Amino acid sequence: MTMLVHLLAISGFLLFVQASGPPKELFSPLLGGKVLATASNESTSDARYPQYTDREGTWQYFTANQWTSGFFPGTLYQLNVRRSLCSSSFDRSVDWLDLGRQWSSGILPYLTNNRIEHDVGFVSFPFQDELLVNPKNATAINVIQIFADQLAGRFSPIVGCTRSWDTVDPTDFQVIIDNMMNLDLLFLAANMFGNDTYRDIAISHADKTIANHIRPDGSSFHVVEYNSTTGEVIRRRTAQGYADNSTWTRGQAWGIYGFATMYKNTGIKRYLEISRHMATFFMNTMPEDGIVPWDFDAPTVPPPRPADSSAATIAATGLLLLSRLEDSIAPRNSTGSRLWSDFALSLLDKMTDLAWRPDWQSLLANGTVNSNADPPNQLTGTVYGDYYFVKVGNDLITMGLAKC
Ligand SMILES: *[C@@H]1O[C@H](CO)[C@@H](O)[C@H](O)[C@H]1NC(C)=O
Ligand SMILES: *[C@@H]1O[C@H](CO)[C@@H](O)[C@H](O)[C@H]1NC(C)=O
Ligand SMILES: *[C@@H]1O[C@H](CO)[C@@H](O)[C@H](O)[C@H]1NC(C)=O
Ligand SMILES: *[C@@H]1O[C@H](CO)[C@@H](O)[C@H](O)[C@H]1NC(C)=O
Ligand SMILES: *[C@@H]1O[C@H](CO)[C@@H](O)[C@H](O)[C@H]1NC(C)=O
Ligand SMILES: *[C@@H]1O[C@H](CO)[C@@H](O)[C@H](O)[C@H]1NC(C)=O
Ligand SMILES: *[C@@H]1O[C@H](CO)[C@@H](O)[C@H](O)[C@H]1NC(C)=O
């Protein structure tokens, strides 16, 4: 009953959001302008990949040997998509595809002997994008094969998962919820190279994640440590969240999106159900102000609880995928589809109001990179928050939910 009332209250609020349409900032010329300014930085340094900003909005740069290095080239490819979606209104003088290719090539020195671990899936994004433009690009095909083999090489048949983080003690086998987002690469490789091993690994990893990361209420643990000798769970804890048993919002967002992607790739109903369950938890746990906090269980006072704009844009993009999947089942689930796209729009609306910063180098502020770092790395722009801000705008246009 309480939940029904809650849902009705949310729907009332959502109707209001719908009436005013998606935030216009999603389609602002500043998207192209800012990204071009960053892409045009003629740096001779190897450390030229933006990852997060300082608290004044200036990008901090790293080498491409990072989990985040695919997001900036990925953003350039998303702007190439935007250019074709919005042919009459979007600045056509920039060759985004060429820029995307140039920035991808900076990742090539790190194909092997890298520190990217399970995040090869994220780093493969711009190469996946290249294959959508040119399925015959031999460099991109090679990258997919190398990265998919690296991820598959991290699989333990005893644990049933791919290892997320390397540890000093190799029997301490750590898996994070974020790892769900890297499995898509394995399906791409399975299809491209006709090798079902990749697919079997992804399914095993997802099933173990359902068993050990997801709580009965649909919330999630950030880290599960297994013993690689016995396959047993040693402990469940957090790394970036507020507490071992809290729900770190970016992790919850990766889960919604990752399991929706699993359903997209397999058609197996339990993945759709877990994605819905995690999305329902996210929706029912949102604070009244509609702003995604960095952790759902972090205290609101004191100090004021920082948001995580990246959790909002990742969740919104994952929710739009879930919305499309509800529409794809037979019979078509239009109610479910509408529920998730409305919720995505409400997250974007509130977060854009809070975090849009015309005078920062990033598109959004109010990202939390890692609140547990010393000093806390929060109140920043993030390259992944911005990537999903651009992508979600493209998805809204493609779904007919927004105009350029
Ligand atoms: C350009 O990149 C370099 C290093 O990668 C950085 O130090 C510098 O601040 C950047 N300049 C601008 C305008 O972004
Ligand atoms: C092929 O893809 C790579 C990496 O994405 C890119 O750097 C290169 O320019 C592309 N080649 C062609 C001919 O488009
Ligand atoms: C399929 O992929 C797996 C994982 O990378 C690899 O170990 C195996 O050798 C591949 N099989 C074939 C026939 O190429
Ligand atoms: C895993 O189990 C083995 C065998 O019982 C033990 O030697 C090892 O210390 C355990 N590793 C961890 C990280 O608990
Ligand atoms: C986490 O555990 C602590 C101590 O057992 C408890 O006080 C707290 O309510 C728990 N939080 C959640 C979200 O379960
Ligand atoms: C958002 O960021 C601004 C500074 O950029 C900060 O003053 C404000 O407290 C932040 N709000 C939240 C909820 O994180
Ligand atoms: C439609 O979607 C909603 C939200 O995911 C779900 O609760 C409901 O069970 C779905 N209905 C059917 C018939 O699948």
C-alpha cells in the first residue's frame, strides 16, 4: 500500500516533468563547444586523457592506461551520431568521426601490459563505435579480440566470475558490481568470432552476481570477495560507498544498465527481472528532492550530502535501455516502458538543474569520483558522467522522446 501511494506520488511528479520536456541543456551547443575545446588541446604530454575536474571545473589529465580512457573518444563518436541525428541544428563544421579516431588511436599503445584489468569493456567503447561506422576496420576488430581475450583470461571456473581487481594475494578474488558493464564486450566478441566461450563466461559472471551482489530488496553490494581456491564468498564490502552494507548509487546504476544489457544480449528473462528490481529500488529510494546522492545510505547532515551526477546520467541511460526492452517483449509492455523513460527524464531534469555548469570545462559538476579518497574526490566533473549525458540525449532523440 505504502509503495502504491509512493508510486502514485512519483507518477504525479513525472507527469509534470513530461509536460515541460527533457532538459534543453542536453541539446545545447555547449556540448560540442566544450568537447571540441578539450579535444583541440595540442598537448605533447602523454597524459592527455581527461578523467575528472578539480572543484573549479578544470580537467585533470591522465595517460590512456586508465579505466576511463575510452570515454573521451567515445564522447567524440557520440557527437558524430548527434551530428547525423540533428543534421539541421547541430554544428556541421567539425569532423567528429575524425577526432574520435585520432583520440582512439592514443589507446593503442596500451593494448597489452596495461593496468586496465576488467575495464577493457569500457575502454573498448570507441572501438565498438568505430565498428558501427566501419565494420571492416581491422584495427578496431583486433582491439575487440585482444580486450575480449583479456577479460576472458580473468575468468575463474571455480569462482564463476571474471576477476575485477588484481590483488597481492591471488586467492583473494575481488569482483565489483561495475564489472557487469564490461560483459557486453564478450557478446560482441562471441558474435564477431563465432566463439561461444565468451558468451558462457558472461552468463556465468552475471548469474554469480545475482547470487552474491544483489540483496533481496534489489539493492547491491559494491565488492564481493571470493576465495579463488574454494569459490566461497569471503566477504561483502564497499570500496567507494558509504558503508559495507550501503548502496553506492553509481554501482546500483551500473547494475540496472548491466543487467538490461544482459537481457538485450541473451533474451533470458531473469536478467530483465533483476534490472527491473534494481531500477525499482533506485526509484523507491530516491530522496524527495529528486537529486541522486553519492550513496543512498550516506547521512544527509552534516555535511550536506554530495550528489553524484554520473550516477544520475548512467542510471538514466540504463533506464532508457530498460524502457526499450519493455517495449520489445511480447506482448509489448507500454506501461513499464513509460515508467522507466519517465523516471529517466526526472533524474535528468533534477540533475541538470543542479549540475549544469556553462563555465566549467566539463558539462556537469557535482560528480563524486570517490568520496572515500583522502581528500575526498567529489564535487567534480567526470568524463563518464559527461559521456552518458551526451549519449542519453542521443537515445532520447532516437526513441522519439526529444527533439534536437
Ligand atoms: C592541455 O593538456 C595539458 C596536459 O595534458 C594540461 O596540462 C593543460 O591544462 C590542458 N589545457 C587546457 C586548456 O585544457
Ligand atoms: C580504424 O580504427 C582506428 C581505431 O578506432 C582508427 O584510429 C583508424 O583511424 C581507423 N581507420 C580508418 C581507415 O578509418
Ligand atoms: C574462444 O575464446 C576463448 C576465450 O578467449 C579462448 O580461450 C578459446 O581458445 C577460443 N576458442 C577458439 C576456437 O578460438
Ligand atoms: C583461500 O582458501 C585457501 C584454502 O583453504 C587458503 O589457503 C587461502 O588462504 C584462502 N584465501 C583467502 C584470501 O582467504
Ligand atoms: C548496516 O549495518 C549497520 C550495523 O550493523 C546497521 O546499523 C545499518 O542499519 C545497516 N545499514 C543498512 C543499509 O542495512
Ligand atoms: C553541487 O556543486 C556545488 C559546487 O559546484 C556545491 O556548492 C553544491 O553543494 C553541490 N550540491 C550537491 C547536492 O552535491
Ligand atoms: C511491465 O513492466 C513493469 C515495470 O518493469 C513490470 O513491473 C511489469 O511486471 C511488466 N509487465 C509485464 C506484463 O511484463
